[in-house]
Amino acid sequence: MGRGRQKAKHTKIARELKYDTYSPNFGALERELGHPDGSENEYVDKWADEYGDEDEDEADPSYPQRQQA
């Protein structure tokens, strides 16, 4: 494509984007972004049973205690 035709095509597209009004479909956008509506399951950590919480480790007497300054 020649430079003149290429520039004309870009100008046409720029004018369409600048002056045309589009009505956005917010429902489709919400579905695409995955807005939670309460029906989805919460995140479940599959490794939660493998390791204990950090708080439990500190309560363990065999856990090395930090010295207070």
C-alpha cells in the first residue's frame, strides 16, 4: 500500500475513534473481568493442611524464642 493510501486509512480510523460515540456494554465487561456476585466459591488453599500457621509454631515449646532487647 502506498504512503498516501496508508495515511488516508489512518486518518479515517482516527476520525472514527474521535467522533463516533459508542455505547459500552457494562454487563459484558463485568462478566469478562470476573466481578464476584457472591455465587462464586472463595479461594481454598490446597496446601493449608500440609503446614501449620506461624502462630502455632511460636506457641510450640521447641520453637526457638527470640530474645527481647
